[in-house]
Amino acid sequence: MAQAGRAPAGLWRAVARGLGELLVTAGLVVLLFVVYEVHVTDLLNDRRQDELAEEVDEAWTRQPVDASAALVEPPVGEPVAVLRIPRLGEDSQRVVLQGTSEDQLSQGPGHYVGTALPGQQGNLAIAGHRVGKGSPFLDLDRMRPGDPIVVGTAASWFVYRVLGDPASGDVAADPSGIPGLHVVRPEEVGVIAPTPGAPGASASGAYLTLTTCHPRYSARQRLVVHAVLDGAAISKADAPDGPPGLTGG
């Protein structure tokens, strides 16, 4: 009888040991997946962004530089502009592709099809990953009122400034009523309307909107930054190395 009683106990120990090993293995798989998504995809994206930057430079060098020429929305997957955000560091430059599907966002920020193009009246809306795939908008929550966001095209620079009150740092105190930075639910698509937050209304200015997931490692909400165009286009012929906004001026 004692042997009969020990057999089930031994079986349960074997099951428990097997289950423990399975959980450890599953944990390692999850950990490796996280490392891949957060770090490996960043490295792969850096390489892809270098390739895109070279392609854009070559394409823009070949075409005539005419700052007065109207911009045309490119096909999905093609470059739209180059985005630089000084607040996020000197290495924040990213090539923006047309489209916001995962195919584009895995390569860098993506331009919402149908929204304004750089410098145009309306809302130039751009999405980007918060974590992984280059993490272009990882620290987007650091943006402050008045911060420059520089958008480059073949012929021109456009400097946008984050909305809000630069004196107090209050992102919700802009006279336009449009917050410089806020968090919304994913279904609140009015943030990319021609006038941000006013679906159905005509454009009341030339805006730039950046969207990304919030909080980090979650897609539960969206972190949104709104900026407004600060002055006219700056010709690259006059400022080949970029406008003062590139250094925060």
C-alpha cells in the first residue's frame, strides 16, 4: 500500500517539474520577443532610415529646387519629408513615408494620407511608434510649448512650434484652444482634422500633429502633440544646413 501511495506523489512531482520548466521556457521566449521588439527592431530601423536618408538625398539632388512649386502627395510608401525634433536629440532626424500602415511605420514615421502636406493650410499629421521599430516618438511626452519641429522637403524648411504658453510651460493654455500635448482614446480621430479637435470645420491655420501610442509598451491610448507653422517657408538655397529652429532658436 505504501508503494501505491508513493506512485501518485511521484507523478505529481514530475508534472509540477515539467510545468515549471515549461513556464521558464515560456518566460524566456517572451523575454526574447521583448528584446527583439524593443532593441533589435530599433537597430534594423536605424539601418533602414540610413538607407532612406540616402535615397531622399539622391532624389532631391536630382530634381530642380523650386521653393515655389506646389507639393504633390506621393504614392503610399514613398518619402514625404524629413522630420527633425531638436527636443528629442540631435539624432532625432527621421524620413517620413506616405501612409500609416505597419509596412510604413516599421520603417519610420508615416504621413496620414489625405492630411496636409508640409507648409500647407490644414493639418500635417504624422504617426510613429513609441517603442520599437526605431522608437521615433519614444520621448514625445517631453515636448514643451514653443519647441520647434522642423520639416524638410526638397526645396524648403518649415518650422512648426508646439502650441501652449511658452512662458508658463502650460501645454493647455494656447489662445487657439488647441492643446500642445494631450492624451486621447485611439478612436478620437478628430485630432488629425484640418483644425485639430474640430472635425468638419475648415482649416483655421497650418498645423502639425504627431501621434504615438501611450503609455509606453501599450496601445491603450494615444499621445498627441499639436504645433502651428511659424512663419513662411525657408528656402534651402538660403539655408542649406537648416533653419534656426534646428538648434532650438
